Amino acid sequence: MHIPDGIIPVQAALGGYVAAGGAAWLTLVKIRRKYKNPREAIPRASLLTAVFFAASLVHIPLPPTSVHLVLSGLVGVILGWFAFPAILVGLFFQAVMFQHGGLTTLGVNACLIGLPALLSGALFQLRRYFGRNRAVPNALLAFGGGFLAVAVGAFSAALLLTYTIPAHLDAAAERAAIIALSLAHLPVALLEGVFTALVVLFLLRVKPELLELEA
Amino acid sequence: MSSIFSARGLTFAYPGRGHVLDKVNFDLAAGERVGLIGPNGAGKTTFFLLACGIIKPLAGELQIAGQPVVPGQFYPEVGMVFQHTADQLICPSVREDIAFGPQNMGLPQEEVARRVEEAARITGIEGLLERPPHRLSGGEQRLVALAGVLAMEPRLLILDEPTSDLDLRYRRRLINLLAAMPEKAMLIASHDLEFILEVCTRVVLLEGGRFQADGSPDAVMSDGSLMEKHGLEVPHSLTGTWHRHRGPAPGRRDLPG
Amino acid sequence: MFTLAEKTTARSSFLHSWEARHKLAGITALIFSFSFVRDLRLLPLILAASALVYYLTALPPAYLFARLRLPSVFLLVPAMVLPFGSGQTVLARVGPLALKLEGSLALLLIAAKFISILTLAVSLFATTPLAGLAGAMRSLGVPSLLVEMVLFTYRYIFQLAGDLKRTGTAATLRGFKGRSLLSLKTLAYMVGTLLVRSYDQSERVFQAMTLRGYGRAAVAVSATAPCRRDRLALAGALALAAFVILVQVLVL
């Protein structure tokens, strides 16, 4: 899902930066409004960002091979509005340290991964209607958040790539490409959903306050 | 006396750095309790990781209970408790964490449950079984980590700085615990030299890639020049004198009331 | 001094001494202008320019190749799709597949841009300590909240990666293999554990910093005074970037 440098047109990359800049500005406004002293939340949000960065390095088995998880759903669930700047920072480090994802495409990737994360966070907050501490609603909403964050992101990435790559494909080939790219991410999306649910269940038992940060 | 662990010509170096271990030979008999002392960075933890098969030596042979150590293979005969126990405890409850090892050994449910109860009983933490490990004190966490390892019923126990974050009560509890397990061989790395004196039957000093000394705790640790040469000190109980760092001690001041 | 490259580059070179703000602005302009390239005739220019910039870092070529190796794996996908799926002019037949000219050229364009942009990025980040980078970002308009998050996150990335690795080692020592889908639960526990520990640690970090005055003023970022060489280099970079863009818009 991380789009590298050099393959999408610069207009798309710049557009991505504009969109990401706007989203970052909006979320920062929300953050400033919510916290009297937002800098109080920075150590926590940053440490959790570092956790997600480290966790994204773990090999998760998906027989016959293994994958790296994006964990954008989990970031959204735990950090709420902070998820967008956190993902922006996380992507920055991934691009700089491992050249995973691009620098010109930082804005685009932040939108593709960060915006669905915000959606997942919002979805997870619905748990207040089903009993905040009941395992089943938490697990289901967490699964939904984890799954959607990746599914929506992958689908959007597929759309973007298919319509912007300088290649002369006909309409049927384009549709096929979008479907193929999206379907390829389905197992990962399911895996992320399950993983997110498992982590949320763990936190519910051990430290439920972590799920209340953005309530 | 059968050898529970042996190393021959063990050599290891981290890339870009000098040899941490240089053709080291070592034998540990069943029931022997060896204290491993040496300055920080001498390679004690590296030695342990090699012994468990976690990292691969550059040269040399290792054997556990007669079988050669193949890096990457699981050896339930060896149980290691890390210096930072927080790295070791992962499950939401103490009971599940202790069960982790036996479950990975493929044991049936009843056996796993029995081992959990037994390990909790030995370490005295039955009351903590349903608690989340993260909320426990440092001492309690160390006992939980130890229980998790004991539940695998290892023949060799490796302890890396086991008293580093224990208050005196838990430290004493650990000493009594270890004394009550004479059948287990132990390899203990520690800066707490008094602890080593109480628990171990043999002491080995590691520095510069080699074992610089190997003998009874009294013999090795009361050799002042040897200890100081390797950045250590003779433990107080062996000096026979009271070592004062400051001026003459003031008389005791009785507080009013 | 932390550079974002793992192997700290302790040499000095032109790029090491180029002032951070000018360097960031110059290289960013080059990166964006190179990503604008659509005409194959500009490829030799951008590749040569990137190579020159890397040469000015005095870093060994092996370092660059090591950084390029993994991410280049992504090129396999367009390499399989484009030359066979895109275009009309057939160059050769490989069994049932037809190798097409337009698709092959599209692949070449993507690959060359990818390599030149990554070379520039590696040159930038391997020669700039994070503190300087943060200061440069701040003065180029990035919100201070984000800059502070970058600094804080960086501080803990290595520690947490180490914690996770040790946790994995401890689990392996108790028989964990991590190869079947069932190990998902244990892996989730490990990530959850790290989250809980980090949350607790962040409270302590915040307390310790507050005791030393954090939170009362915006984080001051030091900046070195630029000299003429810095400005000239920036002007050169901007000129090249402008050339790459304009020559495509006006001439080609």
C-alpha cells in the first residue's frame, strides 16, 4: 500500500501533499481544541507512533509466506485524531530509514493510510452504544476497523495507480488491474482485522485506559 | 557427574567488533551452580544466548544434555530468565504466561495446568495467577518469569542479573528458592557478588573473551588483585574488615520522642 | 549526533557541510522536479545529477546499493506488467507474450525516476543529523507539533525495536515459532504488551521533562548561519530543478 517515488505523476504527488496538509491542519486543530496543553500528549502519541513503527517490522505469518502489517486500524482505534499525524510521522521514518514508501508520495500515502485510520477510530467509538467493556462489541468493531483501514486504503491505492500510471491500458484491463490489486490485499485486510481485534481484547483485559484515550 | 552443558572452542564476535568469546571451553555438571562474573560488556549475556541456541557461534561446539546445540531449535531443558523481565512477560494474565512454555512444548491441557500450579507453588505466587503481569512489582514480575521457565521443567537454569531490581525481601526469597532446587544446574550472571557467594558452588570470571578464573567462590572472589584487575571488588563478607568510603562514622543519633 | 542512517557517516563532505535548510530546500526541489519528468531524453540528465549529488556525499557506492536493494523489489511488479501489457509496437515475442516498446519505455521511465529520487533522498538523510533536519523543517513551515513528534518518535524507535526483538527472543526460548496462523495471538500479545509498557513509560518521560521545564515555551531549534557556498549550492539546485520542469513544458 505504500506507493513509492517515481511512479505516479507529480501532479498526483503534489495533490497528495495538499490533501495531507489539509488533513494534518484539520486534525491539529481538533487536537489543540481537545487538549488544553497539546504538548502534554506528544510524548504519549510519539511513543505509541514508535510502537507502531516497530510493530510494522514484525513478520506476521500468512502461509505460505509472511507479511508486514500496516496497523493503521489499530493506530486509529487507539490514537483517534492523533492517528493522522502519527501515521504521517511513521511513514516519514519508513521512507527515510528503509526507503519503504516514497518521499514525493508521502502526502499521498498519508492520505491513503491515515484517512482510513481516522475512519477506523470513529467506527470503534461506536462501542459506547454496545457496552464499553464488553468483549464481543469491542472485538467486532476492532476487526471492522482493522479490516476497513486496509481494504479502503488498498482499494484507493489501486484506483490511484491504475488511473495515473503513464501507461496505455484499455478500460477492461484497467478494471481488471483494480480488481486484482484490491483482491490481493484481501487476505492481508482480514489478517489486520483479526490482529487488531486480538490486540484490543488484550488491552481490554490489561489496560482498558489505553482504549479510552480518545473517547 | 554427568555434564549438563559443555562448550568446546567456543568463539563469537559481533560484526565489526572484537572477539567477545575466544576459544572458550566450559563444562557444567548436573546440580552445579556456577556464578558468572565480569564487568559490563564482557559477554555474559552473549554466552547465555549462545548456550540457548539463539545465536550461532563463529566456531566451536556446544552440547546440552549430550545433544549438540543447533541454533534455532527449541531446548526446553534450558530455561533462561532475562535481566529485564518486562521483555519476557507477554500474556494478559500470570496463569497464561506461565502456561506459555508448556503449551509450546505440545503438552496436553491437564499437564499444562498441573505444571502451572506447581511452578506457582514453588515460587509462592499462587495469589497472583489471575493478575496481569504488567501491574505487578519488579520482584513479583521476576518470580512470574521464573515460574514461566520452571514450568518447562528445565535441567539447566540460566539467570541474567536476577537481583537487579529486587528489594531485599524478594532477593532473600529468590535465594531461598534457588537453594531449594539442588537438582537443577544453574548459570547465574550477577554483579551482586554477595548473592553469588550465597547461592553458587563455583565461580567463573569472564573478560577479554576468555574465562580468566574458575574455582570456588571463596577462592576466586577473595583474590583482591584478580578482582580489581577485571573491574570488580572483593565482596565485603570476604574482606573481614569494614570498608569505609567516608570519614569516621558518627555515633548513632537517637531521634527525639 | 543522530543521523537517520544507521551507519553514522562520520566523514565530512560538501553535502555534510551544506547547511540543513538550504540542503533540504534544494534537494526537495530536485526530487519534485525529477518526479515531474515524462520525457525519456531527460533520463540521462537526472541520473547523472543524482549520481553527482551522491558523489558529493563521499559515501561509498556500496552503501547506496544496500539502501536501494530492498525497495527496488517493488519494481518487479511494473516490470512484469508494463512491458507485456502496455502499448502496441511489438519488439519481440517471448512464448505467448509480446514484448512491447511503449510498455518497456514506460518501465524505464519509472525505474530511472525511482533510482534518481532515492539516490537524492539517501544523500540528504545520510548527511543530516536529525536535529538539523528538524530545525530545517520547522523553518520551512512544518508545524511545531509535528516536528516535536518526529524528534520524540525517533528517540524511541530504536529502543522499542530492541524491546520487541528481545521479547521475541524470550518467546522463542519458550518454544514460540511464529510460523503458523495460530501464532497471531501471541504476536498480538507482544504488540499489546509493548503498547502498555510504552504508555507507562511515556508518562514517566513526560514527568521527567516537565521537571526540566518542558511545555512552557516552543522547542528552540538551533540554526547555523548560512554562508555563500550554501546559497550558491541552493541556487544551483533550484536552477536545475527549474530547467527540468521548464524544458518539458516549453520545449519538448
